[in-house]
Amino acid sequence: MKEAVLFHVDMDAFYASVEQCDNPSLRGKPVIVGGTSTRGVVSACSYEARTFGVHSAMPMFQARIRCPQGVFVQGRMKRYEEVSGAVMDILGSFAPEVQQISIDEAFLVMTGTEGIYGAPLEAGRRLKQLIRDELQLTISVGIGPSRFIAKMASDAGKPDGLFQVLPGEEQLFVNSLPLSKLWGVGPKTIESLRSMGCTAPAHLQRYSEAQLRELFSPSLGSYLYRAVRGIDPGILMGAPKSRSISNETTFEHDISDIEVIKGYVLELSHQVMFRTMQEHLVGCTPFVKYKLATMQSFTCQQTIREPVLNAHQLYDTATKLLLGRWDGSPPLRLVGVGLSSLTQEDTVQQSLFEDEQSQRQRDVEQAVLRLRERGNRLSKASSLARGFEKKQK
Amino acid sequence: MKFIADRDILQREILIAHDIISGSNMISILSNVLIEASDNTLRIQATDLKVSFQTQIPIDTEIPGSTTVTCDKFLNVLRSFPEGDIDFELIENRLVISRKKERINFKLRCIPPQDYPSFTTFDEKTLTIGAQDFSEMIEQTIISVSDDETRFYMNGVYMEPGQNSLIMVSTDGRKLSYIERNLSSEVPFFEPVIIPPKFLNLIKKTSSREGSVDIAVSDTHIFADFDSHHLSSTLIEGKYPNYKRVIPMNQSKMCSIASKEFMEALKRVSLLVDQKSRRLLIDIEGDSLILSSEEQDLGAAKEQLTCEYNGEPIRMVMNCQYLMNPMRVINSDRVVLAFQDAGKAVTLRPDPEKDFFHVIMPMS
């Protein structure tokens, strides 16, 4: 069997880069995207802004103090979705199999493409060039023998990165990372690890899997056991028969800016939708979960007749549900989006009425499906590359 | 107020009142039924503020008067009596319900009728239709009404005038039922309306199916007078989808089956279709129609029927319930499944054709 080659593609400072791309006068300047109200929070910032110590989720007023010369821009979610779609199109024509995991991230299965693109590093270089030529955006590419490693490799090279972890060097690579860079390990876990005296992945390797399962929950224990050894713990491998699919984000600082929260909901909606599609499921019950700064948690859901077909629909329902209950105060500590009442995709009941809007949405859906189907046949990779050339004309 | 009424006659009308009221708040006057005795008739009135009902029955009035009494309890009390005449008397805000012979005596607390919502009726009827015809139209269409509250405009039956005919349509976006009945009298133009199913179910359930129904339509209400009943309902506001656009034309493939056999096979195979998706496979080839369920944890079912079919072998996947509901009301010896392609809409209609059909979208 051929050695697995996975790419993780991450668009650098995505929202800010789109702004710089659409408005060339912003290039090279510290662009800060987020709610522009006084209670606003930074939802993204360009690397120029980061050198001033600005980072996402930072309160806007603080960003203004640190970076008074910054260009402050109100986010445009619709536009970001559009550009994201264009990037995914390119990825779809480049790689045999694409798995989009959020608005600005995707995994590419590049196993067996050496014949077309050369060594993985060379393929990564070509991909970066392609995106730069087409859309004037920079991406970071992480290459590894598993999704888990590739994801962390792209982070290691950021921005404009290209970083490969060779098969056999996973353990070395993981050991070189701080715990906070370990994918799937959040602030809460780090805190409890620290209280055990573990501040680096190597420290955790002393524990057996059974011990970790005992110390944490069984699932987190097993996850950590594999993660610190550089073995893919199976994120996004699509555990079958999950009864709901959801994802959530805990903020570094509590957020009360509605626009910023919407940005998070959009991102989460994409992640949830792509996982749902990956598992060939459809769901009729979108839900949102949120936790207030006061630590109270709430979940609200709505069951609709027709299954949620795309991320935008999920985002729409999720924001409606959230904003029906929450108006910006008290601030939020966590927001999550999910989809339940899942059924197999092939049992979808067809509708008599297809208004134009949902017809278009369905077309998009089907295009994504086709992409995925194409990806399953590696022998066609070369024709994909040709298809892409055609597209460029 | 003092009167004597026959239990069976009164109980039948209170049961209708109960159907309208049930579900409303126990402590409000809306959970009460209004009774008014005068000139040897008892007027009975009930409402849930949307659907209102009024009827009259013959009684022996000794002292005229009116009151309102909790409908639910009133019905139960009536049911508990042996058949025959019952004495009713209003004494100090209590309705005394008694029969001397058996020494039965109930006292029900009443609410004075002054606050009871008044019953509005219509000035001019829009059309008259045979009671049997109207009940049949309701029967064919009520099965496809949507209960999805997010699509409230589909939560009723759409009614519009045709050419000397009356058209009723219902759909939930996945199936559609259509009937166009020719009327002997002219049908004047009226603005199409969306009628709540509660109103139509009441007509279907209580109509004697003899004589005719007078129907009146206003901007906000629909009224129906039949037998001794007056019924009214608010209409559903909203824009009904353009149903004409989705009624399939040019379906060249037809499969004709004996109704009874088909229905019984559906009932059997439906026992083992997936309970959530209700997915039923239909394979038609030559003169064979095979209904089957997919393999479930519990098992599978399969049944072969004889049919008359003029097209290529085809497999269709459908929600079993969507076939069974219309099959229950089609009421004809044979039915036809008409379609063009596997993924397209299927029309289920009686064979030979009548004035109604049902369109069903398959699963993909």
C-alpha cells in the first residue's frame, strides 16, 4: 500500500486577507476585522496587525490601543463564504479528494499523486502558487502521513507556510510542540494537565492509556494517549451512526459582540455541515448551544421538515435560534452549533416545490457531492488537473 | 331556565361542541358550551375563537333562559345517564341535571352567558353544494394537508372556483391531492381561500351527507350551513403555492392494479419498512409489481402483485404512508400509478379516471 499523504490547507488570516484582496489600498497595512461597536471583538486580523500584539477575540478597544494605525473593518460574512467557495473549487480540481472542515480549512488526500505533481513538497508549492495566482491569497500547507499531523504541520509553518512531517517523524514533531498546539487539546485540558505537572507532550507519554482514561474521561484519555504519540486519534474520520453532529468554541475572552458571534456561528456551521456530508447524513434538527459568562448553559433547537442541505441554511437557523434568546448580554463564553435527527442521505424525500433559491442550494450541494465522488477514483487525478486548466481559460 | 331534553339528541350535539372546545383552557369561559332554551328549542353554541359552532335541537321548554357550562363535564354527565328524557333547571348559577325516576341528581357550576363570544353568521351565501359531494371533496384532500407550522399557508385545504366546478387542493410539499367537482348550479367567482382542517373535519364527521351545504366566504371567514348546523372558521392567511405548476403532465407510463389487493399488500409490507423513513421499494416489470421493504434489523417483507403496465422495468422508492393514505379514500376497484421516470412525481388515481388524483414525490 502506498504511504498516505495528507495536506492540511489553512488560509492565512482569512477574513483580513479577503479585505486586503478586495481593497488593494489595505495591503501591507494592519487590517483588523470585527465588530466596530465599542463592545466589539476582533474576529480576524492581518499578520501586519499581529506584530502589534493584536489577536482574534481581543476586545476592539484594546486592539485600538495596541494598534492605533490599524484599519478597522466590519466583517462581511457573505463575501468570505464566496471566496471560500472559490478556494474550495481550486482545491477540488487540484486534489483527488477534498474534505472541507471549515470556511477556511480543508484536508486534501494526496496519496498517490506523486506521478502528477512530484514529491509532496513540490505539490504543496504548486498549490500555494495556484491559489496566489488565482485569488491573491496566501495559504499555509501542512503535509503529513495523517490528518492529525498535517493539521498541526500547517500551523507550524504559518503564515504562508509549507511544512512537511515525514512518516516516522511524527513523534519527534509532536515532542517539539507545546501542549497548547496539540490539536484537540483545549485550555481546560491544559489546565488540568498542568495541575498534574504535565507541561509538554513528552510528559504525558509516561501515562498508560488506562491511566489517562481514568484521569480524564475515557474518550479524552484515549485521545490524549494517541495524540502525544503522533498517532491520528481519528478526528474527522467520520464515526458512523453518530446521532448528532456538533461543534463548539470556547472563547478566550467572553464576547458580547453579535457580529463576532455570528462569525463563529458561520464557521461552526460549515464544520458541522461538512462532517454531516462526509458521513452521508442529513439532519432536520439544527441546534445551538451557548454558555453565558455566568456559566449557565443553554441549548435550543428547531425541527424542520426538509433536511438542512447546506451550511448557509444551518447558519441561518442557528443564528435565528440564538438571537431569539440572546441579545448581546450577558456576554458569551461558548457557542456551539449542531445538527441532530440524522438520517441516511439516500432516504431523502423529494419535494414538489423547488423554489429557485433552494434549487441553487441543491446544485451547490450536488457539486460538492460530485467532487467527492470524483475524489474516490484516484486514477482520474490527471483528468482533474486537465479540468482545472480548462477552468482557467 | 328549565327544560326537558332527550339524552341521545343532546349528547350528539354536545359531542360536536366538545370536539371544537377540547384542548382549550379549563378555567376560561371558552371551555364552556352555551345553551339557550326558548320556544321549545335549545340553541347550543361552542367556539375556540377560530372555529365556531351553533345548532338547535327540539326540547320541552318550561322556563326560557340561557347559561354556559363546562363542556367536558357536561358531556360526561350526559353519557352517564341511561337513555331517555333528562330534566334541566338553572338554580342560582348551578345547572341541575336530574331524573326523578332514578333519583339521579347533578349540579354543575355555570358561568353567566353575557361574556360568551357572540356567534357571527353570513349575509349572503357564496355557493351551494351537495352534502355528499362536499364530504367526498374533503375526504380526498384532507389527507395531504401539512402540519408543518413553519409553512402555515399549507396547513389548510385550498379552495377555488373552477368553471362550473369547485376545486379543492392540499399539499405538504411532498404529496398533493386534487379534486375538481362539477356542480349542477353555477359557481360564482370568489377569492380562493385556505381552510383550516379542523373546520373541514367537523363537516366530514357531522354531516348526514343528505341534502346540501350552503357555503359563504368572506375575506377572513368561511361559513357552512348543513343539516341544523351552522359552522364558521377563520381562514388561513398567506399565499398558497402555485400548485398547478407541480401537477405532472405527460406521464406516459401507466401501471393499473386492483385496489383491494394493492392496499392489503401495502399493509403487509408496511409492517417491515423502516419506521422512520417509511421507505418502500416498488419494482414494476411486465405484468408484475413487487412491493418490498429494505432489510431491517427486524427482517424484511416482499409481495408480488399482478398489474397491467406499458413501460420499461422500473424501480421507485416511496414513503409507504404516502400511498396508503390516498388508497384508503380512493374507493374504486382499480387504481393507476402514472409516471414518467423513476425520480419524478407519481400520480395515483382511480381507474377509470374520476375527478380527483393524488401526486406523490418519490424518495431519492
